[in-house]
Amino acid sequence: MRPVLMGDVTAAARALLGVRAGARAPLARRLIAEAQLADRHRAHTGRAHPLHGNGSLMAAATARHLPPEPPLADAAYLHCLIAVIEALALRAEAHGARARRRRAGGCEG
């Protein structure tokens, strides 16, 4: 996945607004997975993925309907931002664990 900027986070959070609260965390993880898939496709073919874009989280998010960005006083939007940031933190932790295993001579899983 391409480097994540704040615009990526807000776009992904806006994509989550359209789903019920219990589906937000899984959708956040799915958007990240779609961005990773698209980035691999872009690296391999030199072209954007036909469904998920150029490998950025924003491109994966904008493949869905995005409502206008609400103000930060909107509790639902804040929860969506939290879901995206938590999914990114889980990805970063997993990436760090894989890197530590590689340095230690273990298998990547």
C-alpha cells in the first residue's frame, strides 16, 4: 500500500459512514487490503487496478460512494476515523512483527 496521508484516513472514514457501526472495522480492514492489492497490481503492471485504484487508501475508499466530510463534532464520523486508525495500527503492528521475524531468521506468515 502506498504511504498513508491524512486525506486517505478521512476518505476511508467517509466510506465507513455508509455502513452500520458493527461493519465499520471490517470495512476499514477491507479497504486497506484492497489498497494493498491495488499497489501490488500497480507495481506488477504499471497500471492502476481496475477496481481499487493506484494503491492508495484514498483510491480504494473513493471506489465507493463518499458523503461530504462531516464536521469533527459528528460522533459517527469520529467513530469512523477511529476505526480507520485502529485498522492502520493493526496493519503497522503486523508489519513490524513480520519484519522482526525476518531479521531473526524466522518465517514470514
